Amino acid sequence: MLLFGLVLLLTLEEDNYTPEIKILNRASIKLLALFFFVPYIKIMSKITYIENNGKEHKIEVSNGLTVMEGAVQNNIPGIDADCGGSMACATCHVYVKEEWFNKLTKKEDGEEDMLDMAYEPNKFSRLSCQITVTDDLDGLIVKLPTKQT
Ligand code: FES
């Protein structure tokens, strides 16, 4: 689709058209090209997963997925996600970098309860299956615990 959009932009010069048709043609081609480019503008956010040994994984995660799903789809070691995101296992526990923690949506009661069962939770702990990736979280950094429960 990206290539098709580029081809449309390159066809702007049509010498045989009247000036009015040229203007309309250019406007409609630009609108059409914009339509094709919109999906590429901002549908991914960069999430950094830091393993407990310090190894970093910078991953582009589709907006709308959870931080857990981004990890699982990209084979990030250290997020087990045994329950598949139904907030019933706490094996997707992460420590959110302090500067990002307050930008997240608030925890639900159930998440707090599950975090009590996580391995060494702290005040920056979250279940990554409860963090939905959005544009606002582009650049989010999470650290993985030594182990999952
Ligand atoms: Fe089980 Fe998040 S995947 S609580």
C-alpha cells in the first residue's frame, strides 16, 4: 500500500488536463495518497523491555495491544503470561520506569490483588497485560523481575 501511495504522488503532473481538472486531480490524488499513508503515520509505539541482567529489547508494538502481548509476540524472555492476559497469574509482572509510572492508567483492584502474588513487587509494579499500548506510551520502559511466580 505504501508503494501504491508513492506511485499516486508521482502521477501529479498530467500535462493534458485543463487547469481546473489539474487542481481537482491533484487535490483528489493527495487526499487518496493521504488515505493510504495514514495507517503508517502512527500505529506503533516503541517499548523498551529490560531483562533483569540488563539486556534491552526495544520493540515496536502495535497500539491497542498490551505490553504483555508485545513481549510475547516478540519472544521477550521473562514474561510468561500463563493466563493469557486475564489477570489471573501475575506472570507478566514488570517494573515500570518511575518517569512512566504516573502516565499509565490506574490499577484496578484485581490487579493490585494479583500483584501481591507476584515475585518481589514494588511501588512501580504493574501487570503488563493490563497496560494497553497507545501513542502516549511511545518510549515506555519496563524492567523485568528476576523471575515470575
Ligand atoms: Fe496473567 Fe497478566 S498474563 S496476569
